[in-house]
Amino acid sequence: MFHATYHTATDALINQHGYNLLWIGLFTVAGGIYIWRGDFTWLFFTAVVGGLTDVGYFVFMDLGGFVHFFPGTVMTLVSGSAILLSVWVGLSRRNSRQEARTT
């Protein structure tokens, strides 16, 4: 059986990547809870953090040719659509609340 050894920096890099995914995931879950409660300010913070994370995935994994179209690229398209739809709904709800206050 073949056993490969990696440089110790490889372990550190993988641990750093895992740590980043952990805090991004926790931030996104917290943002989802606040959005569910109607605080749409969190919608923008969550979209920026999650969206920028997905941009990195798209650039380095999708465009790098390391994933298949399904599920890799499809998931990137779904998450991008979710961000755009959420921002659109958040802005339209905010505008409708402002119009309701003025009338």
C-alpha cells in the first residue's frame, strides 16, 4: 500500500480552510435566524460573507476544472440565485414598508 507524506504546512493550510468554513457557516446560520425574524439588515451581511466565499469556490474549483457541472457548478448557480433573490425581496419589502409609513 502506498503512503504519501505531506509537508506540515499542508496540514496547517487544511486546518485554516476548515476554520474559515466553520466561522462562515456559523455566521450564515446566525444570519438566517435574524433574517427569519425579519431583520433584513442581516440579509446583506450574510449575502456578502456567503457570496464572497462562493466566489472563491467558483474561481478556484469550478473554473479550475476540479468539479463536475453537477453538483458543483449547479450549486454555485443555486447559491448565487438565492443571494440575488434574497436581496431583491429584501429591498422590495423595505421599499414597501417605507411607502406604508409615508401614506
